[in-house]
Amino acid sequence: MTVEADRPDPTESMLAFFGSEALRLRTKAGWSQEKTAKEALSTQAMISYVEHAKRVPSKELAAGLDAAFHTDGHFGRLHPLVMRYAYPKWFVRYVELEQEASAVRGFHGQIMPGLLQTDDYARAMFEAVRAANPNDLVAARMSRQRLLERDTRRWFVLDEQALLRTIGGRDVMRRQLERLLTAGQEPRTVIQVIPRTVHTHAALTGSFTLLSFDEGSDILHSEGFPQGRTTADTSEVAEAAHAYDLLRAVALSPKDSADLISTHSKEL
């Protein structure tokens, strides 16, 4: 059982306020986290995460809490505000699409995929840019990883440079590489690495992700500064899909990629 302590100040953020409301009503009802999880069709771990502002609640959880506590849409009305402040405004729609996707294909040239980052790695990333709300940003990034619990196909191609950049220090990076190795053993996840010996490839200009759905067209999200860009333009999506095929062609096999990741992990 997760220890119920050290909850954040509810005035710090909308995420913390949402969690404090969940705790307030749970305490009023005299329920345990396990009882709340059962009534809200969730898990004890997720209830604890939300109360501690360590995960962004899903729309389904918000509805589940309203049903459990008979709060007439209270959590449902809070949810859009939590989403607005947990993610950059331009990124919210992409996050919603990502959670609906049946397949995710991503290329990452400099850093680890957000879907596979550890808490410490993500925190080091946000601290590097001196983000004003690192706790919320880390919670939001970890919340996106709910996708890994679904029957979604994931394919990640990484440039070896992403393995060499020791973000957060040696210990943080070693655990991050171990996270990659663990993820690569999951049946629905494929990880390939483009080695340093490949000097040019089809995505030297930047990282991008393709989302596919059971119904509807594919979506392309390309990284950029200060913000990314999401489009359903068929010509751009087709160009990105072609580039992704070229990237996979020059990348190591999943087994050889795992061996390379393991080598870098041992060096740390």
C-alpha cells in the first residue's frame, strides 16, 4: 500500500487541488483508498497518485469519482482545468489523441521518449529549463504512460546520441537505460537504435511521432522550439511515414539495440 503522507499544498496547482478534493471527499465518506478505487473503477495506486498530485487524472477517473461520491459532475468540471495547467495549451490535444491511438511510432534524436522516461530523468529535463512547476510537469509526463497499459503497438527508434547524453547524472541515466531494456521486452513495444556509425539518416532535422487509429487518418507530431506541431495533412504524414521506414532500415535490430543499450548501461 502506498503511504498516505506528504500531500502537496492544494493552492500550489490545479493538480494538487484536484487531489485534495478527492482526499477530502474520501475522508468525509470514511473510505480507504482501496474502497474508493473499487467504487470509482480505478486502482488504489492511482487514487494515491492523484491525491499526492503525482499523476494527471484521466477523464474516466474524474467521472468515476463523481459517480462514487455523487458529486454531480464536480470532478468532471475540474478535469479540463487540470489538463489546461498540467500541459502546455498547444500540447493538450496531442495528449488526448495519443491516449486514443492504436499504434505509436516515434523517432527521438537527443532525448528519451516521454512515454519511456523515468521520473528522475523527466525531472532533470524540466529542471534544466528551470520550469516553474516541475512537480506538475513530471506528473503529467508520467500520466501519459498510461498508454503503455493499453493494447497499443509502440515502436521507438532512437539515435545513439540519446543514450550518450547523461541527463540527471550517471545513476539517473543508468536507471533510464534499464527502463528502456525492460520496456523493450514487452510484446507490444519495439525499440531500435541508430548507431553512431550511421552518420546521416532521414530525421537529422528533428524528432517526430506518428499516431495511428482504429478509425480515421494518421496524425503527425513534430518537435520544435518553443512548441511542437501536430497535423493530419496527408502529404506530411506520408512523408513522415516514409522517413520512418528509412530510419528503421538503418537502425540496429531490436536484439542488437538491446545489446547496445545494455553496454552503455554497464559503462555507467
